[in-house]
Amino acid sequence: MCAPAESGRDRLTEGKHYKSHCFHRGRGPTSILAKLHSKSRSGADAGAGNRATMNTNGTFAAPAIHAAEIGVARAPQKLQPRAMLLPRLFLILALAGTSLFGPKAAAATTRTETYKVIGDVRLDLTIHLPDDWQPSDRRPAIVLFFGGGWNGGSADQFTNQCRYLASRGMVAIAADYRVKSRHNVLPVTCVADAKSALRWVRARASQIGIDPDRLAAGGGSAGGHLAAATALLPALDDPADDLAVACTPNALVLFNPVLTLAPIEGLTITGFGERSTPERFGCSPEAISPTHHVRKELPPTLILHGTADTTVPLTSVAVFRERMVAAGNRCELVTYQDQGHGFFNFGRRDPRFAFETLTEVDRFFVSLHWLAGEPRVEAHFAAKPPSVRPRQN
């Protein structure tokens, strides 16, 4: 049993196993984690300062991790005299580029671009830009894919994460893609759309002010699967894509991701992966299962997962991490005691895990030298409260 000041969150990174602080009491590591090889935290920090870079052959060198703390601040609010409200309202509307008689324009730091058109279907990217962004910048970027079992969901799922990462200096992008409930497609098509999105962003790096060699992919649940697919699956591309543009990201950020979708000797697949058939996926289960395509020189990866997840059991993620580490890749697994599927989302009763997971993401990017300084998640949302979105996976 952990002391009150310690977390039920365990970190597993490159064979290192250590405890770190958070907000709740935990029960210690689960049985599957106890079976994994363990070492002390000190070894995890020994290589800090190395930057993850893509080599000329498209492979990666993996750095270690930095630690950071969270600061909290809340800006006071003042009520305005009633007589001032109407003039101020018109001033605000004028500055925002809208009016009382038309739809509200997008904020100056957000833009929408269509990355793919299929018949009458347009797939968009919502691009969140830092306040001081310039087209000539070469900023790190991330493309995030929503969850929903390849059946539903909305790109709004990661709006708050995108706004925070943009406040830290990244270009953060929420991607739409086709799903079964709206477009009658199977997961194989979702994978093709995700790869198209990464190619579109990288091909236009000079137009949206990003560094094409610091482009991450991320997502939750089925969206985490799609992010991993862009890095690991060698096929399932859209034949209309320009395959000369690489879809492989330079880093992965995965929230309770679906990674194991085909049988593995010694592992009983339950939950999301147990209905693995070609009819369900549109291809063989092995072809769409990231765990079955682990190899050396893959991008550095962060996985955030709840120990009580029955939709995507922790065992299915742990085997992915074991294979990644065995192949010499950096793969960090952070677990959250007694948390179920979708625990990281904003809009839940307890926002601590949304803050905690986003802090881990920030630290991960600092360790890659994509960001600098300490995370300030709580301070950010104290000043700019998160928007409430429907709960998703």
C-alpha cells in the first residue's frame, strides 16, 4: 500500500520501473506489471539531454526522460458596469471578425483545413496555433485522433489538449477521419485516412510553420491505434496518397490505445481485441495489429493506461511495450491505478487524470527537446477553463 503522498501510477520506461507522485492513493503494481523487468529510476535519467532525431534512413535515436513540477495560478475576474457591456460586446465582436447577425468566426489562433476529399465527404484538420505563430516557424507539431471504436467519435475530444500544447509552443492538430456509423467503413479505411492526414501535414510543413522532423501522432483508444498504425503498419495506405511523403511520425503519444488485435502465444486477448476477424477489420487481424509489426528503430513512444481498463486490458499494451523495448526502442508506459477506459478525458467528474496525463505528455516532449521549461497544465486551465466535451474513449 502506498503512502498518501504517492501515486498508484507506475512508470515503465526502457526496462526501468519506478513510482512517481500524483494525487491519489494506489494499491501498488498489478500482477502483469510485477512480471515485467524492473530497475530503478536513476537509470532512466542517465541519458537525459539526448534529442530524439530521425536518421537519414528514417530511423530514430531515443533520448531519456526529464522530470518537472506543476505550478498553479488563477487569474481574478472583475464584473463590468452594465452600461459598458453593449459597447464592449460590439468591440469584442469586431475584433473577432464576426457580428451579431452571422456565425462566429474561428479564433485567430485556430484554422481548419481539408486534408482529404472522398466523393461528398470532406475530412478536416483543426489546427491550433501558438499566439506568436508565424508561417516561417519550424515548430514541433502533433496530430491527434479521436477514439470511438472506429465506429463514432468526434475530433473535439482533444480540443483541450490541443489548446494547452499550443500554449506551450507546439502546433496541435485534431484530425477527423471516416468511421462506420457515419461513413459505413471498416477500420482498414480509418488507418488509410490517418496515414493521409500525417502525409498532408508533413507535405505542407513550410505553410503551417512546423518542423517536418518533429511531427508526432497521438490519440485515444481506436485513435491511439490509428496513431500507432501510422508508425508501425507497413501497408494499408490510400492508393491516392503521394507515397513519397512519409507518414511515419517522429514520436507517439497513446492514451489507452488498441495495440494488439491478433493472437499472440501465451496471451489471452479479451475486451476490444477478442473479436478479431477479417470481416470486422477489412483485412487480416495481423495486418492491422501494431504489436505484430514491432521492429527496431521506431519512434519514441509514450503510453498512458489505466490498470482497471477492461475494454483494452493492460496486458495487451504491456506485451507491445515488451516487444518495443526488446527491439531497442524507447517505449514508456505510465499506468494509473484503478482507472478504466477513457480515464484521461476532460469532462469527467474528476479532472485530475486529464491534468496528470497531459502533464506526462508535456514532460515527454521536454525530454525530446521539443518543448522547454516546466509543465503548467493546472495554471493554464485555471486561467482558461477547459471546454466540456462529450465523454469518449
